Amino acid sequence: MRVSVVVPVLNEEGALPGLIAMLGTLEAQEIILVDGGSHDRTVEIARAHHITIFPSVPGRGIQLNAGAAKATGELLLFLHADAQLQPGALCVMRAALEDSRMVGGVFDVRFEGGDWVAACFDKIYHWRRYLGIFYGDSGIFVRREIFSELGGFPPYPIMEDYEFGRRLFRRGKLAFLNEPIVLSDRRWRKDGLLKTLMIWVILQTAFSLGFSAERLGRIYRQVR
């Protein structure tokens, strides 16, 4: 199955060299970066490495949908710029999707750091995915026809990946891979464990209770 990797980017010149090096080991048939208006060297670096990059209005959901529209693969894999997969990750993903009942899935998140805080986040991410709670940093992958059927990611300023994940979870059987996806700890190292967890719980609960993504986006910008 042909795999298209889609990555939304915005001012990611620091993460891009590592991302490009990792993508070179995956043997993906197609790599698409979607830029939301970077004013650093993101676009320059991508083009220097002959990586396809398209302009887009900012907004992760909008950028992801734009990349999916350009993609030609039967399988779509959505990654964040700071994600790192092992060289054989796509083989594991393809093998899981050989089961026709599988509509998509996610990888097993591991955070950098190696301390108890990173281990705590690892466990939280690992177990909540079985409840259909996961985000874009888990490396969401999906069959193209299922993605189209679900209408892609909602154009929300926040929670677009959570909402798509919930739709995907309800749509059919998911592959919860043990294959690791390693993420940068840059965000929660800055904010701290308790503050990060509190923000997650408040946003997810409020969204589930019907608060609009637009309103939550404004709150999120303020608390960060």
C-alpha cells in the first residue's frame, strides 16, 4: 500500500533537519509538508532537501486537510514536525492495515527525557488511546477512503485532532501499535507536568460538554 506522509509546519526550522533525516529512513512513497505561513527558514530548508511543501492558511486542521488533498497514497500518515519514528515503522503500519477490518490507528507515544515525568506521560498516552482519546502527536494513520468519508479534520483552532480521533474510533477497528513514536518534551518541560495535565483535562472536558473549539482556542492562547 502506498503511504503518503503529511506534516503541518509553522516556523519549524529547528525541528525540520531531524524530521527530514527521519523521513529519509521510512521509505515513504510520498512526503508532503504544508506550511502555514512560516517566517523563518522552514520553507527554504524543505526545498533545499527536495521535500514537497505547499503553502496554506494557518491552522493545523486546515493544513492537514490541504496535505491530504494533495496526497496520492492509499494510506495517509499524519505526523507532527517533532515526531521521530523507527526505520521499520511503516512496515509495521502496513502489516496492521492488511486486516481489512482496520480503518486506521496510532503509534505508541514515548517522550524524550527518560525520567519519571516522561514515563508518566508515556503511560497516560498509551492507555487512553484504547478509550478513543488520542491526538495528532500519536501519529494518526488512516485509509484514504475512510478519511474522505469522515470529512477530514474539522477546521478548528484547537481539538481538531481529538475530534477526528473520536470519529475514527467510532468508525471501525483501530490498530493500536506498540511501535514507538518519540516526541519532543519541549512543551511540557516548559509548562510543567501539573499545569500541562490540568490544561488537557480542562480543554477535553469543556469540549465534551459542548464548549466551542473557537472559544477554547482563545482560552488556550491565554493560559499558555
